[in-house]
Amino acid sequence: MLAFLSENLATILICAGLAALVACIIWSMVRRKKSGKGCNCGGCSGCAGASICHAQKKPDARGKS
């Protein structure tokens, strides 16, 4: 087992670094989605599916949306 680890240490470290990078990217995307910004950097102004992704707010009885 120790021989396997010593022979493949570089591969293991690179894979661990890549896994950490992917986890950070996913965490960032989830955080942005929860804050209502979506996953793209430009926002919803130029997105063709903005009306599908974010439902329009209906006005309440006082006429406010």
C-alpha cells in the first residue's frame, strides 16, 4: 500500500487539486443561484430564457409587484 502511494503521489495530488477546484466551482454556482443571480456572469438581461427561468411577479391588491 505504501509503495502504491509513493509511486502515484503526483497523480493523487493532481486529482485531489482538481476535485477541490470542481467542488469550489459547484459551490459558487449554487451560491449564485440561491442569491437569484443565476449561473451566467452577464445576468438575465441578455438571456433568451429569462422569462422562463424567473417567473414574473404578479401585482398584489394594492397594485405593487
